[in-house]
Amino acid sequence: MVSKLLDACAPKPQKPARKPPSKRAAAPAAPPTPRRDARPGLAPAPGRWLTAQYPLPLKPGLLVAQHMNYWLYVPKRVPDTVAQHGWPLVVMLHGCHQSAAQFAEGTRMNRLAEDKGYALLYPQQLASAQAQRCWRWYDRSTQQGGGETAQLAALVGKVCEDHAIDRRRIYACGLSAGAGMAAVLALNHPELIAAVALHSGPVFGAGHSPVGALQVMRHGAPTQADAAILGVLQRRSTQDPPAANGPMPPMPPMPAILIQGEDDRVVHPVNQRQLARQWLQLNGLADGPATRVTVKAAGRGGSRNAHEVHDYLVRRKLVLRVARIAGLGHAWSGGDPELKFNAKAGPNASRMVLDFFGKHRR
């Protein structure tokens, strides 16, 4: 459980050292602060952009402890609900070949979070852990709650200790490998995460090696997808045994929004179909037609791609939203096209994500 993880996280985050690091403990280069966009009509986000480091457990064979860099955006405007309950928090997990700041800048999420009243946490994968800064969503121990899953859960707990966070409203969002990691975090910690947003994400529970991960991204994992969710449910029942002579406690619902480009050549759209089936199983829903389907035509001048939104409801409560976007490749929909892995044409994925999160709390 996450409470056990938090007990081991007493050290406070350290600010980057000002003096030159020693040769044995070279500090990682910090990514730039998101730029102030000078283009007409795009005002910079006025809130605080905080940077810190989180100490990671010392690995066997290493003489120097490692730290995970992370950035936190806190809006300037404080709504009344935040003053009463704390900030809702979105954990933003970048994709491969991205930094935390590039992900913030490309999605333009800080500016939108200022309007919507969300704090945003941007952890950054260590290049020493994965050369392309990919979160290792495919690692078996990580999928079962160890490794980077435990590190991220503990980091979220530390941020909650240091800042006024509404623990009922903590969400996970990611792109590509970050989406895979967001799914792993949420499935292992439903007592922590209230809902997830997976943009161009791989199906959960398969891969187990870098080569295997590539296979999943290209072809999905039809024979492993159902078994992976069944394993999650079984582990959960073991962690939360029933009371004497009582029924098995139900798995907490895990609402999700799945966003996928139909022209994605990096993470094939078959992954979204299999993810949708997994999330229906997870939430006790039949694998059938959506409760409602909304079809949107393309916008004028290429401002928006045509797309379909499939909503699955339980007693009028939206549990799963599946957005399929025509003409979109492996990129954040409606992002900053000046940065890699972002597409200018809408729909605006950042707005879709925060609108969905606004419907859910733990």
C-alpha cells in the first residue's frame, strides 16, 4: 500500500546544488523552464514552476545515490474549493525522447491548469535508467508495483506532504511510454489515483523486455491482455482480504480516458482497442457497444481532425471514454507543433483530459 511507501520517504526534496558537482556524483542537466510563448493570443502561465529532486533508494553496486528530478506547477489563482480542500493534482508522465519541461510545454497543460485550478507534477525519468528517458512500463516488477511504480507512488506521497493537495483528486496522465507508466501506477495504486488519461499508450501487462515492448507497441498483446487484468484483480484481493465470513471487497473503480491517433505508426491503434477491453473488465463492464457515441467532423483549414468519442457509463456515471482521432500520428493532439510529438490540429487533448478528470474523485 502507498502508506508503507511513504514511511520510507522522510528526506525532503533537495534543490539543485549551486556548487560544481564532484566527479563521482555528476548532477543531471536540468531541462529549461517552459518558455514564455510570445505568439499573439497565447499568454504565459502565471503560476509557480517549482523544481526539486527526490532521492531514490541506493541500488546494489552503486556508490552514489540517484535522484529523480521533478517539476511542480502551482497556479497563481486559488479557487475557493482549493482553499478548502487543497489542489487537485495531475501526475504528468512524458514519453520517450522527452524531458519534463518539453512535455509541459508541448501539451500547454500549465496554461490550461491555471484556468481549471489544477496543480501539475512532472517527474522526469533518469537517462541513466533508460537512455531515451522511456519509463519502463514493460518491466515485470514495475507492472507488479515495484521499481519505478514504487518510486512514483512515493514521490506523489511526498508532494502531498509538502503541498496542499486534495488526496481525493489525484490523477495520472501520460503520453506513449508515459501512458504505459500511468496505467501501471493507477492499477497498482487505486487507493491513490482517482482516474487516468492514456494518450497513445500501449496495452497493459505485456512486453517484459525492451524487445517485447516494441512487439506490444506494433501488434498489441491479445493473448496477454485479459490475463494481465485478471492478475491485477487477484493481487488486489490478496492485498485487501475480506472480513470474516464477509464478501470480497470490490476493486475500486478506475475511470479512464483513452486517446489515440488512427495514423499512429509507433503505438499501433490496436493497443487502444485492447486497453478499452482491459478497462471495461477492470470496471466490471461488458465488452460491448458504448453507451453513447459522439462523432465530430474535421474543422476548417485543418484546425481539427475528425474524431469519434465512445462513452461507457455505469448508472449515468462516465467510467470510460475512448477517443479515436483520424489523421493523428504519434503525437499529442492539439499540442505545440514546434516541439516533437505534438500535433497542431485538435481536438485539444489537454482540455479533454482535464474535463474528464473533473468528473471524478476517489
